[in-house]
Amino acid sequence: MDQQFIDSVDQIYFPKSFQKKSGQFFFDPKRTQYFSLARYAMVKGIEALNLYEGDSILIPSFICRDFLAPFYIKGIQVKFYDIDENLKLVPETLSEAKAIVCVNYFGLPQDLSPFRQYCNKNKAWLIEDNAHGFLSRDESGQFLGKRGDIGIFSLRKTIPIYNGAALSLNHPSLKKSIHTQTSFQESPSNSFYSIKRNMASLGPMINGKNIQLMTSLLRRVKKLLKGHEIPPDDEESEFKIPGTFSPCYPENLLSFLDQKNEIRRRRYLFQRVEELLAHFEIRPLSQSLGAYTSPYSYPFTCEDAVFEKVKIFLRKFGLEAFTWPSLPNNVKNSCPEFYHKVRFVRFLW
């Protein structure tokens, strides 16, 4: 393994892109509000679009179950549309709604053309779920999450912070909907995030393999104390959002991120993982990266037996892979089969 690859894998656990002030920023303060979780950002987004109890919204059936919570909390009627194996919407599964959600899966730009056609025809709002795509841009160079009427960002999926999300109001008529920012809080000292930060402070000991060993030990302790290594799937997550609105980071935190270096790191990891997995019977969900894409992870589909071999193989390099997403109850037993076979190699611990 070359040193650049080793260094890039180690940065999954403590990114160098996030260690000194860069002076760069990202969001327009007049159009942005920050939250603890993207689900809370969605709640405020629903309010900004003047969607009320009984109104309907279209979301992809290929989605995490907890994504539904903001809509159920606000009494919004959820309708599903399907996506195909290229992560594109299936037009014949669309129905009438007041808003539609498009998702930039894994930081890969979603083609907005069919969504805009739908919105023009039905006078509907376009919500761009960009939980995976902070720093990623489409082929025209436009940042993901800033193309729809509103954009939802989950910053904690790109930046090593306890929590963090943002709502971007992109449509000119929505600027007035931004309210006073809720207060920022400190990260709880007894959280798993704090444990990870302490691990990351161990200097030369920090690398993918050592972190995995420590994580494995922690999970064994959890199993002894709580009966499980990883918390079981919570069916109630479709209907409630944990914690509070307030994020645990200062607003100027984003100025400490070296955007160019972080994008470079993610693109490099994507290409190297692609090379590593080339001899496995998998199907990559993106055959090539766009010129401006900053990938959240390396996504692919494969059978369960192949996936077990892939996970064992990747551990040799300090890399981990997971199945995604945890599908909603109304979807998981009737969805296209490939929904259950989507996996990804993560680029941030």
C-alpha cells in the first residue's frame, strides 16, 4: 500500500481537513438556519413551504425510515415513488402532491430535470435532500442542496462533529422565512462522539486497523452491558426525532474546514476503493465521478454472500462497509429487490 492511501484511510478517523482555520465558508447567512439533525431542518423546511396537516408530499421509497419522522410529526401525508438501479426516479410511480423530495444519494448529483418538470406541471415545491452531498456539485458546478426550493444538509455526515445540520432556503420568496437561530450547545462529555474524539487524540496510534480494534472492544463491552453491540432498529424512529433543535457547534465551525483538501481526499478514496473491489462480483452505483463530485462514500450493490467477503477484505486496509438504508415499514416488504442489496464504504467515522 502506498503512503497516500494509508494516510487517506487514517483520515477517515481524524481528517486533517478539519484541524486548522481555512477562512472558507459555504452558506449564505441570510438564507440558512442550523439545527442538530437534518430531520429538525426538514421540520422547519415544511413550515417555510407552508405545508399543513393533510397536505401530501412525494418521497423516494429508497430512504431511511427515520426520514419520515418530520412529515408524520407535522401531519403531512407521505406518498412514495420508486427509483431504479441507477438511483433515478421511475416516472410512472409519481402521483399528485404539493411537494416532492429528490435525494442526492451518496453525494452523487441527482438529475433534477424530471423533478423540475413535475414541479412545473403540478405547481409543487422541490425539496433537495442533500444529507450526503455537502461540498458536492453537479456538472454545471452548482452546489448540491442549493438547486431545489429548499435544501437539507446533514453536516455531521461530512464533518467530525457530534451533530449538525442546515436548512438552506433557496427560492427567492422564502428568504423571509428564516427565523432567529436557536442557541448552540456543547457536545455532551459522555457521548460516543467524545469517546471517538479521545481515540483520535492518541496520535501515532490512530490508524484504521487500531481504531477498528478499539471499536470492536467497545462493542463487546456494549453487548455485555446492554445485550447488543449496535442498537437495534427502532421502529419508533419513523414517528419521533431524538434530542433538541439546537446544534452542538459554533456557526463559524465551517470556516475550519479545508474544503479543497476534503474533496480531494474523498475523490481519491472513491477511486482507490473502486480499484480494490474490482475483482469482486459487485455493481458500482457510479461508474465514474463527475468533475465536481465530492462523494459521501463508495456505493455498490451485491449479494449477501459477496458482501461478507467484501467486509472481511476491506478490514485488512482499515476500511468498513455497511448496508444502507433501514427502510420504512411500508416499503421494506414490497420494494424492488435491489433496495436490500445496496452497500457503501464510508469515508468518515
